[in-house]
Amino acid sequence: GAVVSQHPSWVICKSGTSVKIECRSLDFQATTMFWYRQFPKQSLMLMATSNEGSKATYEQGVEKDKFLINHASLTLSTLTVTSAHPEDSSFYICSASWSSAEVNYGYTFGSGTRLTVV
Amino acid sequence: DQQVKQNSPSLSVQEGRISILNCDYTNSMFDYFLWYKKYPAEGPTFLISISSIKDKNEDGRFTVFLNKSAKHLSLHIVPSQPGDSAVYFCAASQGGSEKLVFGKGTKLTVNP
């Protein structure tokens, strides 16, 4: 259980275009989803926390107008990189939190999206 | 300000031996800790977690120890296998379902 599906797994786009990444919880309802970014050989950097039906909470230094997050349902959150530039090239990962009687609560991650802006 | 620190960027052990990965944290409000394993270009895979009310949690070959007074936790893998070779991230959260704060990771290499 607690499977998170993230699409696409990789995408190449031209500078100035927008790219949408989807994150779905397949077998549970995710009230809260998180979006991370990972640069090569570095840790996962939290970009924003997305709550169903409300505006996302962005971490300091993350441009909310550039990285649009929508969490319209309990099973889907999307990250749109608007007007992408080469410096936006990175590995983006989503995560959803869940709770159970066995492990209290946990976090499941998607498989990530490799974005390359050319 | 790094709230979760993994001071060893890499660790190399022999197959069959114990791997010990360490993690320190500074925020005393953290009450839930997790270890994840990650391969390049993939999302992290959950390994094991521990609540602050416990000092040890075991799951098969993986055991996590928590020392709250020292704000330190460690992941023990016994016996280590070549398939365990990956980057291991320590993460912490404050309260249920709150955001995770990650360490920088430790790259574990298990040699056959």
C-alpha cells in the first residue's frame, strides 16, 4: 500500500516553455503532499508543502510564481515549472504523507522526474 | 542552518559485516525520524522509522537507534549485502505528517 505515482519520469523542454509534473497517490488519500528538488550529489531540498483545497506553502527562496503547485483532489498534486530556464534543470520528487495503525505515519515518495531545459 | 546532519558523505564496508550510518539533529522538537535509501534518478525508498518515544526499532536486517539526549540516531545494517549499496538519507519531522527535513546523505558501498 501507500503507492505514489509520479509522471513523467523524464522530460526535455525548450527554454521559455512550461512543464507540468503530476503526483498521484494510488491507494490512499493524501491530504498533504510535498515537492522536493535534488541537485546532483546533494540532499533533497523541500520546495513546498501542498494541502488539498488550499494554497501551497513555499519554502524560503522558492519562487511561487515560477513553481505553480495545485492540489485539487486528495489523490493528485501537480507542479508546473513556468517559463523554464536551463537553471531549472533538476530532479524533482513528490511525496505524500499518510498514517496507519502500524507505523503511526509515513511518507512515500514518487519515482522522481528528471527535467532538462535546453 | 542544517537541522539534520550526516557528517560522513561515504562509507565502505565488506559484505557480511555491519554498516553503521550516523545522523545528528539540532531541533529538539523533532519527534519522528526516518531512514531512506536512494538510487540515482529514483525517488527515495522508505527503510525504517522511529518515534521519539522509543530508542530502538528493528526490521529484519535494519535497526535504528535513537539517543535523544545526544540528538543522535544511527542505522545499523547487519549483515551488509552488495545490494545495500546506495545513498542513505536520514530525515526528521516535527509532528504528524509535517514536512521532512533531510540530511545530505551517506553513500554506502558494500564490497563483495
